[in-house]
Amino acid sequence: MLAATAEYALRAVIALAELGPGETVLGRDLAERTGVPAAYLARILWELKHSGMVIAERGQGGGYRLARSPEEISLQEIIARFDPARANPGCLLWGVKPCDQLQPCPVHARWVSIRDAYVEFLVQTTVADLVAAGGAEPSPETT
């Protein structure tokens, strides 16, 4: 459902949220833990750092950690950074073209409630919620 980059970013942020207080993780270890190719993950972490979600510490004992608490980071914020069209979808049929009560597409009346519920889910669900629900590890049935 999400672009691979957004999914990988979610995995990385969840894994960082699972770290203990003050703990950091090296990029290569995070790549191994999340199953994201290291070079790809480095670009994602760079973007997360520049968006204020991740801190990168250099030197002995350095690595990556969250810049804010997991309760303060919503799925909407992460997904919007890497997959804006899925973070706040527009019209189902017309894409970015305006679709509203004044200019409805043929499915507007049904789509708007689904879209609004989806966006509300992304806004209201935090990284802490995902960690509490089981974190970034896939269940054995899905592997």
C-alpha cells in the first residue's frame, strides 16, 4: 500500500523507538534489524534527520536515535515525508484535481468518508502505538 521508502522509514523509526533511553544504534545494525538495504537506509535516515525526527551522533558510542518521543511522531508525519500522495490522498478518480461537494467526481460521496477515516488514522496513530502493538518485527506467518 505504501511506497517502499515510506515503509522502510516506518520500520526504521519503529526500531529506533524500541531502543532504551539514551541508546543509539549504528546504521548497519539498523539496516540488518529492519531488513532495509544499508545504502538505501542511509538516505532515509538522512531525510529523517533533516526533518527533525532522528538524531545522528558521530564518534565513539554514536549512532542513530529518535529526536522526539515516539508518542510525538505520527504515521502521517513519516509517510508525508516519503510518500505525500498516500499521506493525504486526493480524489480517487481525478488525483490531484479538485474534487469536492461543488465539483464531485462520480465516487466522491463514498470516497470522502473512507479518505477522511484513513487520514485520521495516520494522524492519530503514533510510533508509540506501533511499538505497543508489536513493533517492527514481522509475524512468523508473514515471513
